[in-house]
Amino acid sequence: NSADLNKVINFAQEHYAKPNEQMFGVAKGKNVIVIHLESFQQFLINYKLNDQEVTPFLNSLYNSKQTYSFANFFNQVGQGKTSDAENMLETSTYGLPQGSLFSTLGSENTFQAAPAILNQEAGYTSAVFHGNVGSFWNRNDVYKNMGYQYFFDASYYDTSAERLSEYGLKDKYLFHDSVKYLEQLQQPFYTKFITVTNHFPYTLDSADADFPAANTGEASVDNYFVTAHYLDQAIETFFNYLKKSGLYDNSVIILYGDHYGISDSRNLKLASLLGKSASTWSDFDNTQMQRVPFMIHIPGQENGGVQTQYGGEIDVLPTLLHLLGINSSAYLQFGTDLFSKEHDQTVAFRNGSFITPKYTVVSGTIYDNQTGAVVTHPSKVVSDYLAEQKQKVRTELSLSDTLNTKNLLRFYVPAHFTPVDPSLYDYKKQFE
Ligand code: GP9
Ligand code: MN
């Protein structure tokens, strides 16, 4: 165990990217509001279906100078889907090669996750708002191990039938009904809102549907635009509340898409809506479709805008810690600060495929990102570089798996960190 742990420590130390001085602490002391955009892919941003913007509000955030918006940010989830995204964002370790880390290891493992780190380093209160039952993805247990002080699950909301979509409370109700709890949280707070309405198969009551569906003939593709538009409206209303309440000015709002909404096989139906042909659609295209939004909205900032560096979900925690002015170097993290000059732009996918700013490598095939063409005879420089990246990706994934499957964090206590005591938290009766 200690040899394994040392390998992880060495990797993390060598891989560590020091903060960009211009960005370190720019959001220090602010509330953090993380909005999980269920199944939301990057292609929706600024996309027009029949001349109509699908997500006008999210577009306005994306295009704002008050937002650091990432154009080349990828989801890296495996079979644990939403739970893998949550795990990567809040621990900067990968999900597992099979199954969900939350479900299989989440009740037992030691975590050094965002809520505990922010509480201990900067006095943050933490809470999750999610309109599904708390046992889904084993969240009840995992959140305690992460140090979440509050978890408002379905039992805290009026879940009468007309207010529900397939995975819980519809997003507009989630935001609306959470305010009464949000307002009682001690500031600064670190909160996460997990939306559900934009989830496969993208069904929505006609009363809530305010956008014309596409007509590819594949219902789940066609209705994806309808539920994405609903989510966009829900977020706009929530932002209006934040502004009116005054919370907005003291907060940084982070929005991210957790994973794809349209599967590889259904991409063939989507292709024509993206101006592409199904007959030439390839694994290269499927990989490009793994882009999801990642936006850091900092009210009052004027230096934001679209960022083109490559990165993914694994990079969020070190990025956030540095924005809040917290040193991340003592923690065992696999991602690197997206703003750092030393940021690692190779994005690992859970199956070992990866993408770099210039190349996409899927099950051994190399594609040129500019053209999408297969690179059959890479130069020696390129093939050496990609061989090195491939090796790093493998090492990184396997060290993360060792760390998690052997629960090695129980043997590693970073300076200024006290291990989380999950028995301190009881999510049954909060603010009642
Ligand atoms: C439900 C949810 C959905 O609670 O977060 O998870 P997913 O099916 O996307 O993994
Ligand atoms: Mn999901």
C-alpha cells in the first residue's frame, strides 16, 4: 500500500501545475454555486434550430466577458455517468473502468473532496440540491464522506405528480423551491444544483414545452432541444432570483454539462442538424461530441471570454481552488488548473482514448483535429509525442484506480486537512 501511495504522490507532485498569478484568488471568499446541466452537450451552445436559439440564456453567459467559457472542455465519464462527473469535479480523481465509483466504493472510501476542503481551508458551508431520492447513485452516503453538510433531496420538495419528470423534480421547481433553504445557509457557501429534466429520453409535458422539437424522426434527438430549452429558462429564472436577492454579486456561478445526451449511435440522426453527413460520420466525430460546457461566471469580471485550451472534468477542482485563492498542492489530484501555464492539455477518456489540442486518438487510430482525417503516417516527432501521451494517460488512469480501489486516501492526510467524519451529518432533518 505505501509503495502504491508513493507512486500516486510522485505522479501528483510531478503533474502539479502551479497557479496562474493573474487568476489566483480572483473569486476569493465568494459563494460558489455549481449548476450541473444534465446531459448537456457543447454543440447546443450558440446553436440555432430553424433559426431559433435553443438556449439563449446560456448563450448569453457563454458569450459574456464576465464568464470564462471553455470551448474545448470534455466530459470524461464512464459507466457511472452523472456520478462519475460529480466524482471528478469534486475530487479530481477518475471514475472506475467499470460501474460507478459512488455506488461501489462511495460508502466506505475516504474522500478529500471540494466541500470538506473548502470548509476547512476557507470556512465554506456546503449543500447539494437535487430533486431525486437521496439514495440514487448512493449520494446519501457519498456526500457525507465528501463532507457535505446539507443534502436537500426529493424529500425536501413537493413532489406531486405534475411537478415531476422522469428523474425527479422538474428543474424550474428545483430552483424555485430550493431558495428557502439556500437563504438559510451561512455564507460563504459552496452549493451544487443537480438538474434532471434534460435527461434521456427527453420527455416533457406539453405545458412545459416552449420550443419546437426537431424532426429527425428519432424522438430522443428531436426532443433534446425541447428539454434543453426548458433547462435554459429554469436557469435564467434562477439568475434573476440571484440578482434580486443580492447573492449574485457575492457569488461565482459554475455551469457544466455532465456527459453526452445523444449517444454515438443516435449521432447519425443528429448529424444532418449539424451540417454533417451520416455516411462520413466517424469515431473522430463521436469524440468531438464529448465536448460539454464549462463556464465560470464571475459577476463584475471583465477579462473572461472564450478559452480555447483543452481540458476536462478532472481539471475542475484544482482550477476552482486556485480561483478561490486556495493552494492545491498538498492534495492528490489528477487534473491540473485550466488557467495554469503548466496545465496538461491532454484529455484522458475512461477507455484510454485521448485528445490533445492537435490530435484525437481513439482505440489506436490517430485523427488530425483540424481536418478529422486519419493520420496514417505520423512523423517521428508526432508518433513519439503521442506514444508518450498514451503512456501518461494509462499511468494516470491506473494510478487513480489504485488510489480509489485500495482506498489509499485513508493513509494520506494532507497538511491542514482533518479527515472527514461522516457521522457528523444527518440529512433527514435540516432547517425544519
Ligand atoms: C438522477 C441523476 C441521473 O438522480 O442524477 O443520473 P444519470 O442517469 O445521468 O447518470
Ligand atoms: Mn447525468
